[in-house]
Amino acid sequence: MSRQTKRNTPSRMANQRAKYDDDTIFSILDEALFCTISYAENNVPVSIPQSFVRIGNHVYLHGSVGSHFMRTITDGRTVCISVMLADELVIAKTAFHHSVNYRSVVIYAKGEVIEDDELKYEAFKELTEKMVPNSWDYLKPMNKKEMAKTTGIRFSLEEAGAKVRQGPPSHEEDEMDLPIWTGLIPIKPVRHAPIPDEHGVKVELPIHLKF
């Protein structure tokens, strides 16, 4: 399946940085915890950050059944979903050549409400496990009332493209002898030790939360 289309092809450096293969796209989506969903409403641009999970060739998200946002993104319109992972600041000899090593994905798709209860349950489970690994079986089971109050939506990855920049800074010939430091500054996010609330202090920290 070819995912590349005119609207997901970068205008610059497409041959060097654009990628459309499963391995690249899936790995970025599986690492990222959050995406941004963008669309137009009454000629006004709207962008909403959202947690998500990938299962197969779709991304899934959830929200309240009463949410205007949830209803809007499943009314048949195409939305744009973007994800970015920033890995390193790229420090060059001039500000002009400063950059960022990153991995990103842009998806164009129409939202589909998940009607099948088993698929909906599985999507909630996978999203929970992505956000807090190994926590689903530890938690109180999700009941039918909670399921009924939550909308599950999925978007196809049929029109998805990745863009990746990795590597050292660029330099001009006349800059090479300048005594200016160059290199990379890693900026990857790190999970820190959990902080209990007034109820959590009464319970031993479970093993899946011990980072």
C-alpha cells in the first residue's frame, strides 16, 4: 500500500526526509503519547491535543459521548493528525544552521466511531497500557456504564507520512575554522518517580510504577 499523496509530501527535502513505510510510521506513533488533531469549523482553524494509541493500521482515541469535539471529528470531515518526537537540539556555528533532530508523522483521515464493544474495550485497554504500562489488570475493571459514557474513534493510516531529521549540524566552508562549539543536545522526555495523592500514600507503590 502506498500512503504517499500530494498533501502529505513535504515541499522541502522530501527525498531525504519523507518516509512512508510501516516500520518508521508505526515506531513513531507507538513511542509518542500525544497527538494534535486539526480541522476547520466555520472557517476557523481548530487544533486539539489528545492521547492516542495505534492498533494495526489505525490510531484510536477516546472521549466523552457528550463532547462536541468527538461528534465533530466523526461527522465525515477529513482531519489532520500530527505527532512529533523531538530528539536533539542541533547546534551549529551559526543560528541559521541551528536545527532539531526529530521524527514526525502527519495523518489525513476521517474519524470512525467504534460500534463493536470488543474492539472498543480493546482500544481502551491498549491506550491505558501505552500510557501506564502493565497497569490494566491492576486497575478496577472498566464497567458497562463507563463504556457507555465513552466514545471510541479510530482513524486509518492509509494516508500517513513521516518526516525525519537525524544527524549533525550543517556548516559552511567559511565557518569551519571558527572557535564555536557545535554538536547535539539530547532533549528526550523522562518519566520520573510517581508522586502519590492522599489516597496513594496509604498503598504500597505497585511494581509496574517503579521506574
